[in-house]
Amino acid sequence: MALLDRGNVVSDLGRILLKRRWTIAAFFLVVTVVVTIATLLQADIYSATAVIQIESEAPNIVGFKEVIALGAQNYWASKEYYETQFRIIRSRPVLEKVIDRLDLDQQPPFVGMDADRHARYLANIVRVAPVKSSQLVNLTVEFTDMKTAVDIANALASVYQYENFRRKSDAAQKALVWLREEQLTRTERVREKETELHDFLVEHDIVSFEERQDIVAERVRDLSDALTQAQRKRITSQVRYQKAIQFRKQDKSLAIPEVIENKLIQDLKAELVMMQKEISKAGAKWKPDHPGYKKLAQQETELKKRIDEEVGNIILSLQATYSIDLAREKKLNTELDGAKKEALALSGLEIQFRAMQREASSEGLLFDEIQKRQKETEITRSLPDISNNVRLIEEAREPERPVPVRPRRKVNVLLGALLGLMGGVGLAFVLEFLDTTIKSGEDLERTVEVPFLGIIPSFATDDETVPDELFSHRFPKSSITESVRSIRTNITFSSAGKELKRLLVTSAGPQEGKSTAVINLGIIFAQGGKRVLIVDSDLRRPRLHRAFKVSRKRGLTNLIMGEAAIEDVIVHTEVPGVDLIPCGPIPPNPSELLGTPRMLELGLELAESYDLVLFDSPPVVAVTDAVVMSKIVDGVVLIAKAGKTTSEIISKAARQLGDVSASILGTVLNDFNIRSAGYRYYYYYYHYRSREEDEVNGEEKVVRKRVRRRRENTSETEDPT
């Protein structure tokens, strides 16, 4: 359910804050008190600051670059360099030297701590802050004693300055020792590399790599050209041979180009043509078995055989040519591979030689560089302290009247109060969000999605003898009675021209005021001139007879069972125009009894005798009585109790009624607290009621301005009568 209505955001916010005002006040008070006490218990903290300068580059006294140079050396490394120095200042070795110099381990609160805790505690009270757009750095110490804070800040600056230069001197000494040892090693390595280079040339009988490479390269080119020509020739002979084989398989041997170009075959073909003509002529005068015809046919066969033999010889010749070309190609390919391998081997030897040559040259250059750097390091090691890039600019001093920097008690209390107020407001909205009960008509209309008929405000009477259920009868001019009249009007207009003779008033759950609503609706309809009959069809926990102070010994159950006539069970109440049929004896099976055809007949009969029949029924979700009754009435009015009925249960009740196609005329919000609901409700009802009070001139007691509805749990217990 939404917390805020978009159309009334401000008023809804005010309603929530007013409703949860005690929660907000309690949270505000607790947080403010806790913050105040915690602030008062904190000890005073004093601050002392020493200023040092960390140059990005150390002074370069000599002309060459030092082996171990202090500073960032370049712009891009500056940020990383300074971040590193800030961490070094707060590092354990530096802090331990500060502790030893000042004997802090003998002073509180360091007394009783181990060495690790000493350094950690000191790191927590030291703050390193660079000054923007400068090389200056503030070393700030915050401690409970001003003098100790000043001593720690100055000692920290001095120790860091000394340690920074000492790291440079120690590194230069170590570098000098290493360079001397490395010089001796490199001298022997240079001699070894030059000897290995000479032995390699002698072993492979190489005077010049360039001459050997030119000879091998020329041989590779010649073999490559010859191989290319051989491949072309082999491809040509291969194609001719493969085509000849293909034509022969297709019985097209005479179409082979070499056969066409063969003069002998062409002569045989011409002779075969002449022979075939003679056979054709002989066939005209001889039969096939004639000796002359057979002789000609035999000659034709011999010619064809000779042609086939010649074609075969040509194909064999093509095959032989292809085989020779293929063998020559393979031979040249083998020779070329050998020449390439020789060239590659020579290249490999040259690579080895060049690598050995470079290694020997590198060893020589490295030896020269080491010898040079050794002399430079000897000079660097002897440089004075002025080459340090860290300088003390301003010592920390103790003021005449030290002022603590923490705690800021006034600010803390104000922040605590603000936090308490904001937290209380936030808690109020969280509680409101978690509260899924129906709080207003807008919530009810949005949840159930049926027309909202109106509200019945919370009320109680000054006269304990007057039942709450008869309020509209006792105080017909009150604002609460006017609310019920508004509901009557909305019900009348919701029928859309259809006459409403039978209405069912029910609720989603128990103790939501449906019985009170049905009685007051009946009274208001009767005041409008209608004859109204109220039927107590709640056969489980009836209570209408108690409101009207009548007996329920005979009633609805007797009518349904046929044990009494209608006129025998109707009770004329003290309210003009309102009659009542009590429930009668409580049956063991209320749902089955209400679902009988006799109940439907009774509803029709009663509607003929009265202008309006109102049925009171049990809650929808608890039992099925209301769902059964909804089928025999013209409309259903669904009651919800403000601040108690949840959106889930009212939605479930509406769905159950909708599943049986019940005609839900609308919903009514009962026990609605106008004051806590917001200004727009309170203004209307308060001023309207005040005018009504002026009219009655004190002749009747009116609703209290601050009202609280009586609990119904005691009144809903079953009457033994």
C-alpha cells in the first residue's frame, strides 16, 4: 500500500508525522542524550604541527647522476613518490625510533603496551597532510598532553630527515661493494667471450659469411628457375595424358589432339570410310552371309583394330612423357631443398656468430660502464648532508594557552540532535510503510477498486446507558450521524436506477463494526421515511438483539426451519420505522441453513413487506456465510475498520465476493479517527459538528472532542438469552 497520496503529499506527510510523533520524540531524545553523554566523557585532545619540505629532486652537487638519487626524478613519478614518503613517515621503523628517542614507552598511555601496540597507537595519532600546490608537508600529532604532542611532532620530523639521508648513504655503500666485485667478474667474462668468438670461426672454416651466402643464394635461384620450368612442362604433359585417358574411357579416342594430328591414323580413318561405303554397296546386293560381304566386313574389323592400336601407342607415348617430366621435377625439387637447407644452415651459423659477437661487445660495454659507475659512487658516498632532499621548515611549538581541537562538544550535540530528529522521522516512515492496515478512504478505494461510500468516525457517548449502536437515533444532528447519512446517499446513487430492496452488510474480519454500521444505516434509512427491517443473519456470533435489548429465542432460524411465521419473529424496536428479526437459536450448520431455498423465499417475502431489508452477516474471510448470503441480496456493503483491517484481508474478501458475482455497492471505513487522519478531515467534521452543537443548545450530550471507541470484544460475547 502506498505511503503517500500523490494529490495530497503534504497533508499525508503531516498525518504520518503526527501519528508517529511520540516515536520521533523518543528516538530524538535517546540519540541526543547518548551523544551528549559520550561527548562529555571524551578527553581533551591537543594538536601540534611541524612543517617539513620534501623536494621532488635532491640537490645535484656533482655533474653526473647519483647511483642512489633522492626524489621523484620526473613529473609522472612525483605522485607515487610523495605517497610513498607519507607512508614511510608513519612506518613502524620511524615511529619506533621516535618512541626510543622520547622514552614514550615510560609515559601513559604507552605504559603497559607491547612494542607492536606502541607503534600502532602512535600511527593513529599522527597525521601527514601535504600543503596544496607546494612541497611542504604538515606533520600533525594529536595527543591528550600539549607538550608531549609538540615533542612527538619535532622528533618525528628529525627522525624522518635523518633516516631519509641514511638510506641514501647505506645504499651507496652497498652499491660500491657490489660494483667492485662485479668489475672483477666482468673482466674475466670479456676475455672468455672474445676467445669463444675466435674458436667458432676456426671450427666452421669461415672467413667471410657474405661470400658463402652469395654462392649459396645464386645456386638456389638457378635451381628455382629450373624447377619452375620443369613444373610447367610436367603440368602440360600431365594434362594431355589425363585428357587422353578420359576420352578413351568415353569412347572418344579419335578426338584426342595427338590422334587427330597423327597422319597414319588419319589415313586409316580414310581407308575405313571407303571400306564402309563398299560394305554399304555390297549390302544392297549381298546378304550378310555372302562370302564377298564377309570378306569386306573382316577388312573393316582389321582397320578398326589397327586404329585402336595406334591410339593406344599414342596414349603410351603421352604417359611416358608425363613420367619423364615428373621424375625431372622431383629431382630438381630435391636439389633445391638441399640448397635451401645449406642456406638455412649458413644463416644459423651467422646468427650464432652475431649473437656471440653481440654478447662479447655487451660484456665489453658493461665492463666499461661498471668501471665508470664505481668511480662515480665513490664520489657520491662522500657527499655532505646538504644533498638531502628533506628539510625542517618549522618546528612545532607549545602555545601559551593551549586550546583543545577535540571534542567539539557543541557541534557534536547539535549533530546528535539533528541525527536523532532525522532518524526519528525516518523510523516513523519505516513503521508507516510496514503498517499495511487501511488508514483512509483513499487506501480503501485503491485497494479494493470499488466505490468508496464514506466513513463512520470514531465515537463514544458520555451516557454509558446509551449503546453506541443507536448513536444515530440518540444524536440525529451530530456530525457522525451526518456521516452515516452521506453513506446512505452514496448507496442510493450507486444503484444506478435499480431499486435496492435487500442489502447485505458484512466485513472482511471480526470486530470491524459491521453490526454497528448495519444498525445505524437502518436508522438513517428509517429517518428518510422508509420502513426498514434489520435481519440478524449472523448465526455464529449474533449481537443485534443486545443492541436493541430484545430476546433472540425466536428469530431467523425458526423462520428457515418453518417453526414460526414472519409476524411471530418480527420485533418492533424503539426506533421509529425500524423492525428487527433476531437470529434465533444458533444452529450447528449456519452456512447450509442460509443456503437453503427457504432463505431465498424469505428474502423475497420480507422485501415485499418493507422498503428495505438489511442483513447482518459474519465476516467474509472467516466463514462462507456472507458469500452464500450475497447471492440472495441486491447489493453488498463491505465494512473495514481503520487502523485494523489490512489491505490483504480486505482484498481477499472482495475477491471471494467477486468470485460468486456478488454486487458490491462499495466500502465503508469504520472507526475513523478524524484528528489523526489529517487537517482536511478534521476541519470539515469539527466545524460541521460545532454548528450542530450550537443548534441543540445543550439539550443532548454530544460527542467528546477527543473520542475513543469502546472495544467490541466484551460486547460481542454471546448472550446466553
